[in-house]
Amino acid sequence: MKGKALTPDCIQQRGFALLSQEGFPLKKIRVFVAGASGKMGQEVIRTLVKEDDLILVGASDTRQQGMDVGFVVGLPRMGLDISGPFDVESLRTFQADVLVDFTNPQSVLKNAKTAILAGVVPVIGTTGLDEAELEEIRTLAVKESVGAFIAPNFSIGALLMMRFAREAAKYFPHVDILELHHDQKLDAPSGTAIKTAELISEVRPPMVQGHPNEYEKIPGARGADLGGIHIHSVRLPGLIAHQEVLFGGLGQALTIRHDAYTRETYMPGIMLAIRKAADLTELVVGLENFLD
Amino acid sequence: MKGKALTPDCIQQRGFALLSQEGFPLKKIRVFVAGASGKMGQEVIRTLVKEDDLILVGASDTRQQGMDVGFVVGLPRMGLDISGPFDVESLRTFQADVLVDFTNPQSVLKNAKTAILAGVVPVIGTTGLDEAELEEIRTLAVKESVGAFIAPNFSIGALLMMRFAREAAKYFPHVDILELHHDQKLDAPSGTAIKTAELISEVRPPMVQGHPNEYEKIPGARGADLGGIHIHSVRLPGLIAHQEVLFGGLGQALTIRHDAYTRETYMPGIMLAIRKAADLTELVVGLENFLD
Amino acid sequence: MKGKALTPDCIQQRGFALLSQEGFPLKKIRVFVAGASGKMGQEVIRTLVKEDDLILVGASDTRQQGMDVGFVVGLPRMGLDISGPFDVESLRTFQADVLVDFTNPQSVLKNAKTAILAGVVPVIGTTGLDEAELEEIRTLAVKESVGAFIAPNFSIGALLMMRFAREAAKYFPHVDILELHHDQKLDAPSGTAIKTAELISEVRPPMVQGHPNEYEKIPGARGADLGGIHIHSVRLPGLIAHQEVLFGGLGQALTIRHDAYTRETYMPGIMLAIRKAADLTELVVGLENFLD
Amino acid sequence: MKGKALTPDCIQQRGFALLSQEGFPLKKIRVFVAGASGKMGQEVIRTLVKEDDLILVGASDTRQQGMDVGFVVGLPRMGLDISGPFDVESLRTFQADVLVDFTNPQSVLKNAKTAILAGVVPVIGTTGLDEAELEEIRTLAVKESVGAFIAPNFSIGALLMMRFAREAAKYFPHVDILELHHDQKLDAPSGTAIKTAELISEVRPPMVQGHPNEYEKIPGARGADLGGIHIHSVRLPGLIAHQEVLFGGLGQALTIRHDAYTRETYMPGIMLAIRKAADLTELVVGLENFLD
């Protein structure tokens, strides 16, 4: 395994402010990024180096090994190289608190287990783990008394939209969901729209919306029906990822909308997860657990 | 037939400003409203008495005959009573230029023909005329050299939305239509949404939108398909009548939205129709003919 | 004081379903409406007669005394007349649980005190009470161990919007408020917009939003500044009462919007207040206290 | 000047489809891009190589000279290098029909004149030319009988929004403009918002909107006033470039909205300009001249 350990000098060069008298960072959370050369990995690195209380101590990928991380992510030289595949022993040398994983479905389980065995809390953004694999991580985490975190959605804005929608449905049981995505998306409705409808269904019973005698002059006009909630999927070039939850009541409407414009959308959620996960001692699933 | 002819005195009492030296209105368009006691008829009367260049000279209905029009529509006394059914001769006594018809499908054809024969231009808002009946009116109008006007939609805002949508589609062929109505509406999609899609189809060829391999996890998610245009119908209590036409292109979206909140929505279009129809000498169908 | 007491027969005629074997309503909340002939009073009556657990037992106004309530509010005959001014003794004869007050600033304090002294919980929608008058009600309520309720805003939708905005601001401190009203509104920004900004300010410190070097080419472009939150007031004919709270964060936006279309907007909140207030034993201010 | 001339072989390698029997492109418009290494230049190149009727024949920049254009813009090797500064003679060797200029205010005038003298139509996206410089280009174009084109805004969507807004104002004179941008934008209102208000002012007289007695409880609430049109500028992180033109009329609202999400927004307009400009023989200013 390649990749140099950080010296106080090097840390100072990289512009981190809160150092102890000896030049070591004071209570910063030490982060290792697996999948550093990917789009998400790069964005995570660009974001976390701007945070005062986080410090990047290692970055691995199967691509661009040995290259300076700064060069890889489009920032000035960092004095830290992309390292290759890691095992428990080599990971330990980084003294990381948290390992952020945006690798691929083939690597994520092994990485998570390696991290836990090395005493590092994995924060997993990679998708593809099935229930049995989640259970394996859960069990290992308990056995080692090391935390672990995984979330299907790191967008705080989308999570708040879903939370508010669930709350609003207690008072406004009539609701339609509109989700709008770029026209390269294959499935409709979106996972977020389905999840939103499921959350709403927790607080209101299934009901028929619309007039009992309503009819479709053209099939599909009234959208997909999930427990009586109608979901409408717009697909257009140019769009990114948007959702509107529309509630109607006597003489009024209440609308909650989320627009995701870029990959940066997920960064505040990932930073929050890093900070909260550092203190975990078991597996937690879902970013909503970290919102007040 | 009841209903007094307007005297100059009476006109003056009703507060019309532009009078000739003899006390007669100067070049005002003289309007007779059929169906005056109905919701639309009342609204038409309330609106037109505020217009300087229009004057109400008669108002008929099967209901509330002999009552003062002001009382019926919730305004101060007008000195003009609701009259009953009219024929060519009795209609002539009002010397109306235009007859606005918001009666019912059973009366509208007879009223229109009576008006034309009396030399009065019918402006028809009542629905229910079929093609043969329209043709009958068209022929009679030509024969008598009297104009006639009918429109399925008197909302100028909705017409502009449709016009703009048609123009935009030349540059943005990818389009979804979202229409939102109160939940007592029976049919979906709305007539306006279908009309909008048809207008767009005049300027862009049928095309498949979305990814060729897209699929619906829940049927109906992608809405109704009309020539490749997806139409989504939201039905919620509280809503009135709203439509959004969404265009997507490279890195951008263009949206045209119309919200109809009350019956007043239709008044500017009806006033425009009255003013333009007064000069017609044949049947014209559709308010778009009167927009620049 | 006029107004007949309700007999079981009469109640049955009025179509209430949940009767005891003796023909008396079972645990219905008995409601007296003061200001019954006003727009809000009428709407309250039309709404509550459709609720299974509420029953209208009296309705007073200075106007239309002695007329049947049904006639006044545009419903079938109710067998209950509009009564006039009431005192403690006459109010008691109605055996009301709750008195809903939509009268006027001159009557509201006296009505509230009369209600409390008669053992009836006042639910006050009339505006115009100052702090001293509120205190007077509070003290009397404690002394008599009778509840009282007053709210500046009975729109559940608007309250949820404000609540969600306050929650969202914890995660998205950058926020602009846009409020849109009909062009007869005199003050800008609206009270609801100011209240929303104040609630947000409880959870985020005052901060400068926008670029520190930003400048207005035309004064006012950036709106009103309340603790760093920019508020924009649109005034247009046709609009009713709308507000959007816009949050921006890394690569995303979160929007919460409320549209009030008609006076009915306030009815669910008033019904909720009636139900919750019936059990109060002190003054409560603000409908948010009744939302979970 | 560096940069190889395209051979038929090379063209074929680059995957262009419409070739004559001799292997030369058939009636393709030959495009030279100045400022090829900049963000806009790169995007222009990535876009035009996907168009069947356009062909990239040269690309210059002060940066990355001698590097393959494909490498510079993130595409496969093109067999065409970035060339340096050009003069009339060297530019002629590319046999370009159109020169697209996204350089900088210091180079744009010289580039435009060089192009015209070489018989190449400049399509200018670079800002910073003043009236005198425009006049210089206009005069030279006439003298040489060569076209030239410049536009302050290449977004077809934004242009349509402005056009529709101008049309709608004929029927809906009451209008507010809302523009929303990222919080790094310095000036408010945006140039597009001001331009929109100016266009609207061409068709409606200056008027006071809102109630004559309206007042601001907090200064700026009603926005910037331009000829009676109120403009509101929202600045939030995460946003890109958005504008809403809101029209209100009796009982209704009409809204036209444009969202620009990425730099790609401008590409359809630039491609349109290239195609239309190729046939010009004088200076044309503004993309609206190329919209039907």
C-alpha cells in the first residue's frame, strides 16, 4: 500500500488552522476516502478539505495510484498520494476515524469489514448492498464495538422534503407527488417519490383521492397510484432531479419542493454523516437519524 | 316580453359618463345578456357596467323575471328589469348591438338564430352546440350579413398560454403538460391540456420522449401520451384550474403556467369578444381570432 | 335575546347522525357563533354543520336578527334564528361548550368575558385585542377555570409552512421569502412573511446573505431585509394570498409554498380550534399549540 | 500559426457522416472556434462535433497551443491541434465559413475584423464591445460584404421568455418580475430582468401598480421599480440563473419562467447563430432576429 502518513509540516502546508501547540490538528476528525478518483469521491475530497474540523488523511482508488490527491481532484498539490487497495493493517497506518466509501458494489462489503476490523467507522455511500450483507456489517460492528453508517440518500434537502411531507399529510391527507428528472432516467416513478408516498402512508390510511366517478380520457392521465397517492413522472432533457409534493385542502394548497442541481447536493449530508458517524458504536441506516 | 327600454334619464342615473349632448350614450356598444340570473350571466353584468364603452340595455332569464337587474346581481338598483323569453320582434326593441348568451344547451341555438334575425350579433359562451348547429348559425349569419361569435374558452390567459406553448415547441420539442384541478372534476386530462397538446403537435412531429428503454414501475407514472406529449392530471381539493406547460432543452427549462382562480378569469375575454364581435359580419369561432 | 333552544326533533331534522337513544346528540361539541351574519361567521356555520361531532346551538349578530340561520348562510331552513346581543344569563340558555367570535374589535373583549363568565370557552378570530386586553382575558379564564383561545392565523397550511421553514433553516441558513398578494393589500411585507422571518431568526443567527460586494442597480431590488433575510412582496390583481420560502444550499434548493385561495382556508383550523378549545381551562394563544 | 488542415481521411476518422463521394463533407458549415480552451469554447466544440451539418476546421487559443482539441475538451483524439493567434492570411488556410469567438474583451474586436477581412463570418459571444466598436464592425462588414453576428444573450429559452412577456403585457399590463441567481452574482436586478422590463415597457405605458396607498413596513419590500414594474432579486447559494415573469389579471395569473441550469443552455442558440450567420452579408445584433 502506498500513500504517505501526514506530518505536521504537511498538514500546515495544506492550510488547516486549528493546530495544537505541537502542530497536530486539534480534535479534527480524520477521514480516509475510498474511491477517491470517482466523481463522488473527488467531490467529497474537494468539500471536506474546506471544513475546519475534518482532515483528509488518506485516499485510495484503483485508478491514479501514486498521483497527488490535489492533482486528481483539481486542487493545489496536497502532499498526499492516491493509495491502492488496503487491508486492516495498512488502513491502520492512516489513523483514520472515518472511512468514506464511494467505490463500487464489488468492493464495498470488503471495505466496510476491513474498516470495522481496523477500528475505523465506515460511512457508505456506495449502493448495491443487500439485506444479508447489511446484516453481516451490523453483526461485525456490534462484535467490534465500532460504528458503521449507510444511507440510500445523502441529500438533506430531499430528506427534509420527505419529513415535511409526512408531517403535512396528518393535516392534509389529499396529496399528489410530482417528480421531474432528466430524460435519461429509466425508471418511473423515482425511488424518492415512492419513498415519499410510503412515508405519507404511515400517517394516513389508504384512501381514494379524486372524484369517485372520475375517468381517464387517455390512460395514465392520473398517474401512478400508490395507496391512493397519485405520482406523476416528468422526463425532459435539461432537467436534473426535482420533486414537488402537493397537498390540497379546503381553499388552499401546500407545496414542498426540492431541486437537486448538482452532485454538490449530497455534500452537506455526507459531511454531517462523517461528523455524526465518528461517535457511533453500531450500524445506523439512514441520514434521517442524524437530523434533529 | 317584459323589461323597459332605457331612457336617457335612466342611463344617467346608472352613472354612465360618456353621453352625447342629448343625453344618449356616445358610440357605446349596446349589450343584451341572456341567462342574466345564472352565475356567468351575473358576472358578465357586474363586469360590463364598469366599462365606459359598453352599456347594458337588456337582460333576460327564465328565473327572477321582473326583478331589477341590480338586485339580481348584487349591485344598486339599475332601473332595468329581468325580462323573459324573447323573439325577433321583442329583442329588436332593445336596440342591442350584441347579445351575450350564457343560457343552456336547450336555448342557445334558438337564441342565436333569433339574435341574428333581429340584427344583433350573438356572443355565445354556452356550450353544447354540435357541428351541424354551428353550421346552421354560420349559414344564417352569412345570409343575414350579421356577425356571430362563439368560443370554447374565454380565458385570455389560457389562450396566451396555449399560443406561447405552440411557439416554444418550435425550439423546444420536448414538452410535458401538467394540469391541476379541484377534485370534483370528472375527466382527465382537461380539455385545455388536450387542446394544448394538439396545438403543439401542429408544429412538431410526433416523437418518442424520454429514454427509449424507460419503464414504469407503477403503471401510469409517465402520464397520458398524446402524440408523444405526456400529460399529467393532478386532482386535489382546494385547487381551482391550473396548467403548466414544461419545456426542457439542453441545460434549461422553460415553463408557461396559467392559474384561474375565479369566474372573473373569463370576463376580460368576454368584454374583448363583445367589442370585436360588434363589427363582425360572419361567424367567428375562437377568441384567439381577436388576439393580435 | 331571541333564538329558540334546540329540541331533539329539530336536531334530527337538521340531519345530525350521532344521537343517543333519547334523541340527544352524543358528546357533540355545542357551538355558538357570534358574528353569524358576517362573511367569516357564515363560512364557519356552513362548515361546522357538516361536521359529525359539532353542533350549532346558537348564532348571534346585530344584523338579520330573527331570520333563520339557514337562510342567512345560504343553506336549507335550520329552525334556529339569528339572535341579538347576549349577556351571561341569556348565553347560558344555549348550553354551548364553545363560542366562536368573528364580530368586531368593539365587541370582542366584552363577548369573550361574557362567554367565560357563562362557562363557555371563547374561540376568538376577531382581531384588534391589545396586550392589556389579552391579559384581562387570561386572568379571568384562570379565575373562572374556563378555557379561552385566540389565534392571529387560523390557516393550518400557513402554520405548517412556517413550522417547516423554521426547521429547514437549521440546515439551510440561506433563505429568501417571497409573498404574493392581490393589489389591494396596503402593507408590505405581509404579517405572515414577517412572522416567518422571525421564526427562522430563532434558529439561525443574523447573517449577511448574498455576496458581500453585491449592489443594487435599482434600489429595492434585493427586497426588505429582516435580520439578513430578504423578503420580496409581489402585488398583482387576481392573486389572493401566497407565500414561498426559498432555501438555497450547495447544489440544491428547498421551497415551501402556501396558497390561500378562499376564505375556506381558515375553516379546518377553526374546526380544530373548536375541538381542542373545548377542553381548555386557561387562555391559549396560537393555533400552533394544537398541531402535533 | 500552428494547426493542421483537415484531410478527408482525418475527417472520416472523426466520424462525420455526410461525405461526398470524394470523402469531403457535403455542404457542411465549416467552423473555427477562437477561445477554444475556455469554458464556453470547449462547450461549443463538444456541441458542434455532434451536429451533422457543422464541422470543426480550426480551434485557437493562447493556452494549450499544439495540444489535440479532443484532449482539451475531454473527447477522443481529433487529429486537430489548438492553434495560436491568427491573422487574415493564416485564418484563410482553414477555409472556415464561420468564426465563433469566445475569447476576451481585449481580443474580440481584432478577431472580428480579421475574420471579416478573411471572408469569414464572426459569431461573437464575447462581451465588452462598445457602440463605437460595434459601428466599426458594422462598417467593415458592409465594405467587405461579409456578415457578422453578435448577441448579448444566446439562450433561446430566455429570449422566448422575454418575447412571450412582451406579448402577454398587451393583455395583462400588471406584471412583477422575479429573478433568482446564485449568491456570487454582484449586481441586482440582473441584466435579463431589466431587459425584460424594458421590452414590456414598449407595449404598455408607465403605470403605478399596486394600491395607491400601499406602504413598505420594511424598505425594499416592493422591490426595484422600473417604469412601474417591480423587480425582485433573490440571491441564494445553489441556485444558477432563473427568472419568472408574473402577470396578474381579473381572477387569474399567467407566469413565464426560465431556468438555466448549465452552460449548455447557450449551445442551441449558438448553433442556430452559426447556421443563420453563415448566410449573412451584414452585421446583425441579437439572436431574436433568427427566431421565427
